[in-house]
Amino acid sequence: MSRRAFFRQPVTWKLLMVAVLVLPSTACLRGCTSSRPPIHVNPNMDHQPKYISQGSSAFFYDGGAMRPPVPGTVARGEPIDATSFSTGRDSAGQFIDNPLPVSDEVLHRGRERYDIFCRPCHGETGDGQSVIRERTGIPSANLLDERIRQYPDGQIYSVITEGMGLMADYASQIRPEDRWRIIHYIRSLQNEQVQ
């Protein structure tokens, strides 16, 4: 093929020819050693000005390189607010009573949250006869049961927060104050059943 004929070929053939000739030659060079250091386009990531943990620093007034955490910082995996309101337990670890006062507004919001998160499994009245039970046959706890009536409010709060048995935890889905509102609504369901 003459030079003229080669240049008359479509561009793709030219690129293919270059690729066939150049790529194998560069593949052979990947494993070669060199006495020269590698070329760094951006050497900032190789040689960073930084401090080592627990090291010293003349820059900070206390001489330490590590800075103390900002006040109010929460360690990863720890509860943000470890008060009895957010845990359902007092400082001695005992379950507490519901800290929210009962009102129509609290019960209304509790019913809304119950209908969204609890009703599919525990049923409209809390007796465990629900859509989930009808379709799967998996029983849910009967919230009207005497055993659950005896639970302190903090224990129900703990079950909502951490889960129990087949029930998943709802800590990431229901805000703490709404958990307490749901408990007030559950107590109202239990009181209605008694009457």
C-alpha cells in the first residue's frame, strides 16, 4: 500500500493502525525499572505538610498537634442526646414514665404516627389483628395484652427505639417526642379496651 493510499483511508483505519503499533510497545514498558524517580504531575499528595497523631506542634499554644473536640461533639455510634427523654431510662437505668403531658394535640399526633408506623403490624386497635398478619400469618404483639399493659412507658419507648423480637427498631424513623406521643396513644387504646 502506498503512502497516498494509506492517507486516503478513513480516519478509523489510521487510528486502528496507530493503536496496533503503539499499544503493544507501551505495555512492555510497564514493568521496567528506572533509576529516576517517577514523574509527579501534582506532587502535593505525596508530600503533604501534616502532623502525626499525638505529635507536637509549635503552632498551637498548648504544643500539641491534635486539637480537642469541639464542645458538644458526639462520638460516632453514640446517642446524640443521652438524657432520659431520649433513652426512656433514668440515670440509674430504670424505665421512666412518659415525660410528655397528655393533651388532645399529643394524642392526635400520636395517633397519626401510630397509623403510619405501628398500625400495619399491630392493627387499628392494637390487638395484633393487622394486614401483615392476614397476609403473612406472622403474629404481632397484642398491645392490649396484660403483659404489655404492665410495661412502664420507658420500656415501650425502648422497644420502639431498639426493636424487640421480629420488630425492627424505629429510632431513625420516629423522632423521640413522637415516640412518647405514640405511647400516650397506645395507653389510650388500652384504656378504651378496659372500659
